[in-house]
Amino acid sequence: MTTRTAKYPVFALRLAQARERSGLSQTQLGVLAGLDPAVASPTINQYERGKHEPQLKRAKRLAEVLGIPPAFLYTEDDLLAELL
């Protein structure tokens, strides 16, 4: 994982990792996941900084948009994350 590992919770790290791999901006991801465009970027930014974590329903929607299983967002095991 990145050097942010110790500073951020696993959900925040995995979300940023998946979003960056997808090539989506924070705004694009938020809008595709159903957030209002006015709050899409700040909301995703807060998730990626670990300030807030979405409820499971929104986490599942984020995973769907990113084309990953929701479990990827929660696994602390880097090998398992790669397999997912």
C-alpha cells in the first residue's frame, strides 16, 4: 500500500487506491455513485482522508461504480486485496 498506510484507515486507503486505478476523479466517482454534484468531491475526499466512512449501502454503490467487490474496501490484507 501507499505511505499513507499508518495515517489513514483501511477503507480510506482502498477507496483512494481503487479510484486512482479507475482513472476517475473524486467528483466523477461521487456523481456516478449518486451524490449531488455540489458535494461529490468533498464527500469522496472525506472518505479518502478517513474523516468519515460511508454506510454500507453507499460503500456497496462506490464499489459497484469502481468495478470491485465491496470486500476490497475493507480488507487489511494487501495480497487479498490484489486477489479481489
